[in-house]
Amino acid sequence: MLVEGELFAVADGLGGHRGGEVASAIAVETLAAEIKAAVEARSEGRRRNLFGRRSSDSPAPTVGELLDAVDRANAEIFSQSNSIADLAGMGTTLCALAVVEDDHDEALAVVNVGDSRVYRCDESGLHQLTEDHTVVHEMVKAGMITRQEAGFHELRHRLSRALGIESTVVVDDWTLVPVSGHRYLLCSDGLTNEVDDRDIHAIMGQSESPSEAADALVRLALKNGGSDNVTVVVVDVTDVALP
């Protein structure tokens, strides 16, 4: 996972223990490094004060810079997968949430590849923002099977898209308006395979702090079986200045 300033991400590796661990580490490390480099290059000699930020604060990346960073992570994983025998075939999911600059305003951006998920918890309930890139989800969209059948299908864990598998990758992205009081969840499928949306929503709504919510979700996933790695990041929107 990555928690760095206003950039948050979860990566869930695949391709054997070592390969998956390396791929997920490359994903978050490259994402952080590329965003930092892009922002520093663009902000050199530039001062700004958006939404009450101090002019000395680092500016936010753009959505394009976020997508470029994911593309760079994909290229690095693919390169190492094809040049190091022990890492052949490795890949990883990646979902991320970041404060971004959008037409000189601040927004939230979500990007996703794979079946790690981003949710928003607000006054109307728990909402999955990302779309799973799995074989069975594609089958559901095509009308080949029902959502109920998908939950028990033998291919339910097979990804249709991941970082590092091909030289290029299609990345889903969304731009959102930040709202004070909204709470976001980034997680691997080790959580969602063990804990249903109702319990996730209850814990997200009842926990006072993001860390308390994250800890409670991990504990429940482990209690319910813990059959896979459980990675959870919870982010609160606490202060949104008006234009």
C-alpha cells in the first residue's frame, strides 16, 4: 500500500509469491516517484494558492500525470518480468486515490487496473467506484452469467486486466468532487472476498478515525477466514475550502 501526502494506493501482486511481491512494490514505488518528479518539474519557479493552500505547499498532480505514472509502473513491471527469469509472468492490480489539479481547481481522482477496489462511504451508503477487471465480470456484462453465478464461478479470481502483463495497459479513471465528511476505502480482494458490503459499510460508518476503520476491517476479514492478503487504506475528506 501507499500513503504519501495526498496520494493513496493499494497493489495486490500475482505471479507467485516473489513475483507478486516484486510487482506490487514496483507499482507503488513507481507511482510515488513519478508523481513526485512530475509535480516538481511542473511547479519549479511557480507559486500558487488554491483553495486556501499556503503558497509554499506542493501543488497537486494532474489526472494526466497520475495516468502517466501508472503507465510507467506498467512498463517497469513488464520489463522486469521479461528480463528476470524468476519474475516471469508477474503482475499486479493497482487502485489509487489522489488529490489532483483539475482546471486550476482541486478534485479527487481515482484510477484502477485489476480487482482491487475503491469505495466511497457517504450519507447515502457505500458505493463501489471502480469496476473489477475479471473474466467473470466481463461475462456478467456480456449476459453470459448472472451476478449470483459469478460469485461461485471457477474463474472468479482470474483477472482480465493487470499491470505488467502486456507492454501497454488500459487504465480506468474518474474525477470526483471532494466533499467534507466523505470517507474512501481502497482495498485488495482479500477484504471483499471475506467481508460483505453491509459489514464494510457498518464499520466505515461507525469508526471514528480512518486507522480505526482500517484495523477493524482487516480484523474482520481475518476472522472470517483470511484466505488471501488483506490490504486496506481508509481516507477521510476533512477540509474542503470553497472557491
